[in-house]
Amino acid sequence: MKRLTPDQIKPGRSYRLMPRYSYIPGLRLIRRVEVIDNGNVVVLVNGKEVRMPVRDFAALAVEEVE
């Protein structure tokens, strides 16, 4: 499955994420990028802000969703 590149990740958009290694086959998450700040994306997970490098987020993202 093709992964997105860091330049394809944009704030305000949602992405389907597929972890490379998962104990649950077919696990797919959807996360909305709130902002990109100093090379990090900010997403909300269970109401809490989580920051991670854009390149790491892009490595998990497989497609943009509406």
C-alpha cells in the first residue's frame, strides 16, 4: 500500500493511517491534522493533543479522507 509523502500532509485535512506493524489485522485509524507546527503535526487522540514529526505521520498515512 502506497504511503503519502510529508509534503502531501496538510492542516485541516483527515488521513487514514495504517500502522506498519499491528497486532490487529486490518487496523486503520482516521486522524485529522489540526496544525503543523515546527515540523510536527498536531492531532487529537481521545481529546488530547498528540504531536509527532510530519515525516513519521506521513509514513503511516495511506490516503486523505473526506
